[in-house]
Amino acid sequence: MQQSKNRITELFSIQYPIIQAGMIWHSGWKLASAVSNCGGLGLIGAGSMYPDVLRENIRKCKQATDKPFGVNVPMLYPNLDEIIKIILEEGVKIVFTSAGNPKTYTETLQKEGLKVAHVVSSTKFAMKCEEAGVDAVVAEGFEAGGHNGRDETTTLCLIPNVKSHISKPLIAAGGIALGSQMKAAMILGADGVQIGSRFAATIEASAHNNWKNKITQLQEGDTHLTLKELAPVRMVKNKFFNELEEIYNTGRNKESLISSLGRARAKRGMFEGDMEEGELEIGQVSALINDVLPVETIFENLLKEFKAATVPVL
């Protein structure tokens, strides 16, 4: 891949238009700093951090890299005002918001000189992001892991549609783990990509080794989008997933779903390593991930694959 500048590399002052998703229980300072040191944009995942833990991760990330990095802030979690205050106090320059209204913090952050990107799953919400004045839009397809869109629009369909409706820099997300997929997304109109699942299975990710190894064993069809009554989540089919399906089979009781989720399930699975009782969030592209690698090796592979990917002449 050429190191020439495009709208994403210029916006965030990075070498390559590759953003690491701010995944809960994966994206601590070690992962974020490693990605930034390789020329991408590392993101600390605030969604699974208490405010004091976030502050510690930001400070350690500053010590581990002199390159730009950011913080991902899912707006469906508590302590949001305190999280934003810490981000400003610690001098973070880039914030990715998700799972909420882009108007909530964009103006506040931009007044302090921060760049703001917002994650959406539809063209309608991408247009609302542009109206809110964000600096970039992340359009995430149905293939993505974790919290997802209700419309179930795939990346292949979403990116060109969003591109035709907005003028802001566009970042594609969902189903991207190879350099060839990155090139495809950019051919469709994206200025860069956000990658989650491939960076989840890295040495530097803060998730449990049981989970990282499990990712490498997943095949097509091993993940499913569920919990649409609450907030759609793509997760691995395991004992916990089967319990949720049983709740659906007995009448889709929303209160029962909330009760089942209210036991720190995501932490139990991805951070503590319980592969049966925990909530395991990962994208469909996990079927292409066969090993746990250092971030540096993943970057080398992405760039090599990007360069090698060619379109046959018709």
C-alpha cells in the first residue's frame, strides 16, 4: 500500500488509514499504542473501563507511543460526563463516539481542538452525523462483532450508499481483516477502514487467552446477531447464547433477557475466559482468523495483501 496521504491519514496525522476499533475488554493501552506505533490509529476502549482505569490507560498509552491515538466512547454506558472530562484533562486529541446521538459531545470536544468520528450502521444516521458536524463517519456493516445495527445492512451495500450521501471522510467497518478486504472497501468509496476482530486476536489485546484462541477456531455460522429487543449484538454461539435462544423460544420476554445479561457476561467471557457462560462478541470475519499474532505482523500482512490485491480485467 502506498504511504501517500488521503483524507483519513491527513485528518488524524497517521501513516496508514487503518483504525483499530475500541473494543470492550480488548482495547487497552498496549493494543492502542502498538497499532499507533505501526502507523495506524489505536483506540482505547472506554466502554469496559471505570473512569480511573481509563485515565491510567491514557497515561500509559502516552508513555508507550509518541504517535496519535484516541478513545472510543460508547454512549450507552454510564459515567459519560466523567469520561469526557478525563479525556479533556488528559489531552487526548481524537475521540470516536458510538451507540448514541453524535450531537451529544461533538461540539464540546471540537471546541477543545479534538477530532471526532462517530460510528453508524445506516445511511440515515450517517447523514445525521454530517449534520452534527463530525470530522469523520464510520459506517459499520452487519458483519461486525459486538453492538450492531438493527437494519442488518452489509458493508458491501452500506459503504457505497453512505458515500453517495455524505461529503465527510468515510471509514468502513465490519468484515475487514485482510488487506484485500481493505482495498475492496476503499474501491467502494471508503477513505480508510476500522478493524476490530483481527486486532482482538493479537498478543497485545487485553482479552483472555482462552478467548483469543477461541477466535482462531471459529468457522462460518458460529456467530449470530441477537438481542434486537435491547441492543443488537453479534456473539458466538455457546451455552450462554443457547440460554438466550431458549428465552426467545418461551416468548421473547424482555425482562428475562435483561436479567440474563445483568451478570457481567461480556467481562466473564472475553476478559475472564469463561467460554461457556460468558458473552463472546466477535465479527463474522473471525472465520478467516487462524492465529494470534503481534500487531506488527498483522500490519505487515495487511499492507502486503493490500498491495497484492488486483482486480481482473473484464
